[in-house]
Amino acid sequence: MKTILKSTISCPSCGYQKEETMPTDSCEYFYECSKCHKILKPKEGDCCVYCSFGNVPCPPIQLDKKCC
């Protein structure tokens, strides 16, 4: 299975979307929206901002591994 490294994050405050490249060796717990500058944090039960606000989950979750 090929790991997808691009995910589009959608800001829940302003709706702005931006494609980002996910890191393969760390998790991103904080993400600043480029438009409204709100700091996004993972939702309860999610390991990172990509799993909460992205259209593709982070690489470890894609590979059925434990996230950071």
C-alpha cells in the first residue's frame, strides 16, 4: 500500500483549505490557518491535525500503526 503524503486541511473557523505535505517522522499537534491565523489542535481521540482536519489521515494511521 502506497502512503499518501499530501492532505488538504480545512479550517473549521473560516473554511479556508490548503494542501500540505505531511511529515513521515513526526506528528503535527498544532497548525496555523494561513487565512484567519487560528491555531488548530487535534480533536479529542485524534493523534494530529491531519487526522482531525485533513482529507487524508497521517502516514502512521494509513499504515495501521500507532501515531506519535
